[in-house]
Amino acid sequence: MTLILGLEGTAWNLSAAVVSEEKAIYDAESTYKPLHGGIHPREAAQHHASELKSVVSQAVKGIEAEGYSLENIDAIAFSQGPGMGPCLRTVATAARALSISLKIPLIGVNHCIAHIEIGGWRCGVKDPVVLYVSGANSQVLVYRSRKYRILGETLDIGIGNALDKFARHLGLSHPGGPKIEELAAKGTKYVYMPYVVKGMDLSFSGLSTAAKDAFTSHKHKKEDICYSFQETAFAMLTETTERAMAHRCKDEMLLAGGVGANRRLQQMLRTMCQDRGASFYVPETEYLRDNGTMIAYLGLLMYKSGNTTPIEESTVNPNFRPDEVEVTWRD
Ligand code: AMP
Ligand code: MG
């Protein structure tokens, strides 16, 4: 049996989790909540630094309850990127310290691929088109020839950030996505929003601006704006995902990332899949948002395929793209 300890802390959620080949054994978390505004990278990093000891200790206690101990851990996996520089550096420093003191290998994990692999594991889906939508990222991906290929992506901000920005404008606290979803459910009238799809790529920053104008200058009801924002943004995502499925001849799709918790987005994608005779998969919400289990799980796949990270190659990369990673754990 192999046990991997995974550390996640790319943005606001700090987590330490342990997985084996059989199951997710324990996941300890501590979430940074900004007092006002969005995520401040330095404040989030300070939160992670002060909470790291506690989450790692909780994870160790969690595995002790299952009859394991720290000595049974085979390797330390951590999010090497993408993410906020100060947060990444804080968590990577802890990961290196654990690797050196426990004398076990270090595994630098791409955070986006971790979102994809945990979804595949939980849903039992092998070769889907993936829509990965989180705070900072929005990508359509498919696996081919040892790489996760990005077929389409946002040209500016991630869909989650676009929702969070507009929510802040409405005076709502972070994270705004779930609050926009609630307001949108009460909207009835479609207000014009820019629908920007360029080939397979997307743009969301104009949507945030248009939504702010619709509220402040044009005095539309916030429920109607949230409804229109979601309908427009999610239709853009559904369109590009469907085109990827058509061109790559795939009949399975997997939703990943924190924005994937949105029921309207799930509904639109499910309908699109049903209409083309394809299957739609989405994991439980706890595995959609950032979590340590996904880092430990990808760490396990990498470890078992002999893919570990020497300390001198463990520098973090805030712009780490999934298509930079050589996939060693799939045929
Ligand atoms: P992640 O970076 O994967 O943890 O995802 C965080 C992002 O997901 C934030 O931008 C949240 O606002 C967004 N989010 C979480 N739940 C929802 C939801 N129900 N609807 C829309 N966005 C959401
Ligand atoms: Mg994420």
C-alpha cells in the first residue's frame, strides 16, 4: 500500500490530505476568508503559514485513527502551480521541509491536472473532454499523446473571478459565485451581456464590466443581471465544450473546478451532453473546489509511475500550464 501526503494552498484554501490506492483517507482544511474585497495574496500566504502546522497535524491524527502513522507516508506532493506566488512559495517550503526531514521524495503537482484526475477517479471516467472552471482558470482540455491539451481557454480572467468581481460590486463577500447563483435563480428578464467566443477561446472581463454598468448606470434588478450573466457565460462555456467533443469525437465530458458546483452550469452541460447522446460527469462538490486530496491523488499517480521532483527542480511556477506536464501515469 502506498500513502501520499498532499499539500494544497494555491489561493484561499489550505489543505493537507492523505490518500492510498484504495481511498481518500483524510483531508484537513483551513480556509482564508478576506475581511473585505478579494483574496490578498500576501494575507492568504500569511494565513497558510500560520495554519500549516495545524492542518498537517490534523491529517497525521486522521491517519493515526486508521492505524497508520507518519512513518507510513511514502512521498509528499504539493501544488507547484498555477496559483498566487506568495501562497505557492509558503506551501512549497513546508513540503520541502517535510520531504527532507522524513527522507521521502517530493512530488510537484500541476494543480489543474489534479482537478482533472480527482474528477476522473471519483466518477470513473477515463477519457473525457474536460471543462475546468475555477477562480483563476477556465479551460477546455482533452488528453492525447502524453499531454493534457488545452483546446480552448479564457483570454483574460477566469469565470470564477468574473463572478467574484461582480459580486464584490454588489457588496457581497468572497466567494461571490454561490451568492450570484442564488440571486440568478430569482431573475426573470434577460439583460444584454457581451457573448465573447473567439474560435475556441473565451473572454469574461467584459462581462463583469457590462454587469456593473447594468447595475450602476442602467439600474437593472440585480437578480436579472445575475441571471443574464450566468446564462451568457455558461452558454459560452457550453458552446466551446460541445465543439471540443464534436471535433475530438468524444462522448464523455467531465466538469472540474470550483465553479462546477453551479447547478445552472451543470444543467446546461448535462442538456448539451444528452442532446448529443454523450455522458456528463461531475464529482461531489468537495472534490470540485480546491482540496488536498486531489494533490495527494495526482501525487500517488506520479509516484507510482516513477515521477518525483528533485528539490532543485521544485521551484514554484505561478503560471504553470497543464500542457507543460509530461503525463507519465497514462498509456
Ligand atoms: P476553486 O479555485 O476551484 O476553489 O474555485 C473557486 C471559485 O469557484 C470561486 O471563484 C467561487 O466564487 C466559485 N464558485 C464556488 N461555488 C460556485 C457556484 N455555486 N457558482 C458559481 N461559482 C462558484
Ligand atoms: Mg483550483
